Amino acid sequence: MISHNSSAAVDVSLREALSGIAGSISLVSWIVLLLPQLIENYKNGRADALSMVFLSAWFVGDLTNLIGALWGGLLPTVIAIAVYFCFADVLLMGQTIYYNRIAAEEKGGARRRSSVFSNDPSQPLIAARDRRRSSVASRRSSSRRGSLEAAILTEDENSYPAVARNALSILGVVAAGALGWGFAWWSGAWKVQDGGNSAGGEDNMPVGAEILGYISAVLYLTARIPQIIRNYQKKSCEGLSLLFFLLSLLGNLTYGAGILLHSSERTYVMDNLPWLMGSLGTMAEDVIIFVQFHMYADSSSSPAVFDDEEDRMVG
């Protein structure tokens, strides 16, 4: 039993304290979850590495999760996390749509400029040949620079400092969550909930809330599949933040642990089963993405291959 002399603090069992700490760590994980990917998109000036199907399914899952959590009267930490989920999804989707629109406009402008030059009969043949030479030389230079930059990026990501930074980030989130719960308990802001059921009362989970919970679980379990397929087709995870998925794994793990540590009674576990499926089930898919990060780590640093046939035509 954990106690404190302050009149605001409440006595809690070790299990209840661990449940609160796990829920607090999960909350911190989701609060900072998007920052690595948002920064990665900003640095690259694009967000084409993310699957919009993945983001859309994730958002709908979070929305149904929020409605179901409110309807079923789940723990305050569960509801707070669900609210932030929706806010974070909108932010990341907005950035992705913004960068994809800019990329599409730039690509369309380049095609229009290319079409103007290719259809202009006043351009002499020698100028056209010079343009081809210039284009090939530019692609060579760009490919070499891209290969060098990719090699540097891969080396940086696989180096000890990068691993250390990710580890320190995870440890920082865990420490912040634990300290946050400790302060909430000490000040009396954290209250012990009845472990008998999810709503804290004698009634079972409303059927409608449970259905929404299962819908959100299915969406969570299928949302990462388009991203996994996209990574496989591109044979690359370039543009994705590894820390983003590490934080997702930590958030899902502590989210589920917070529920299970709160109570192991059958009624309570069954009431929260959809939310447990949605959190713990997606961890396996996160592991698959981690494997893809490892498999495709060297693909971006492979040497550039030039089109010999085009070189002969220009020469």
C-alpha cells in the first residue's frame, strides 16, 4: 500500500499505482508521438512516405474509440488519450495533404514546362541535343548527390548516437509519465477507480459502446496494413520516422498494461476487450514495420545506375 502524509493524496495499492503510471506514460507517448514524424516531413519537405489510407483508417478508428470510451464511461486516462488521438490525427493528415498538394503542383508545373520546350518547332536540333546532354548530366549529378546524402543519412540512422537519441527519448517519455502520475497522486488529482467494471459502477458496458470499441479495434488492426504494403512496394522506409513507431509501440504497450493492471476481473477485461485488441494487437504490426526498417536500411544507399542507352544517344 502506498500512502502519503498529505491530506490530498490517497492510499493506493502497488497494482493500482502501476496502472496509473502505465496510463500516464501512455498519455505522454501519444502527446509526443507525432513530433518525430512532423519534423521528418518538415525536413524532407514532403510526406509521401505515409499512406493516406493508413492515416484515414487510423483517424476513423480513433473517432469511434473516443465515442465508445465516452459512451462506456471508461477511465479518465483512456478518454483523455482518445481525445488527443483525434487531434493528433487531424494535424498529421493536414500536413500530409499540404505537402502532397505542393508536390503535385510542382510536378504539374515541371510537366508543363517540359511540354512547351518539346513542342516548340523553333528550337534548333542542336539546342534539343544540348538540353538532353544537360538533362543527363543533371541526373547524374543529382543521383550522385542523392546517393551520397542517402549514405550519410543511413550511416547517421544506424550509428550509435542515433540509437542513443531514440533510447533517451523513450526513457524521457517513461520518466515524464511516471513523474506526472506521481505529482497527480500527491496533489490528489488522481482518483482510484472502481475495478469492478469499466464504468466504475454496477452496470455493464453499453452494447453500443462495445460495438464501437470493436469497430475501432478492427480499424486499428487493419490501418497499418496499407503502410506495410507501401513500404514493401517501395522497398524503402525513407521519410518515415523510426521514433514515431517506437513511441506508438510504447504507447500501445502501456495503454493495454494500464487497463490490465487496473483489474483482472473477467467482467472488466471483457468490457475493455475491444480497446485491448486495438492497442496490443497493433504491436505485432509495429514489429513488422521495424523489420522493414532493418531490411530496407541499405537500399537507399545503393550506388546510382545510369541509363547507358540514353548516354549513347546523347554522345
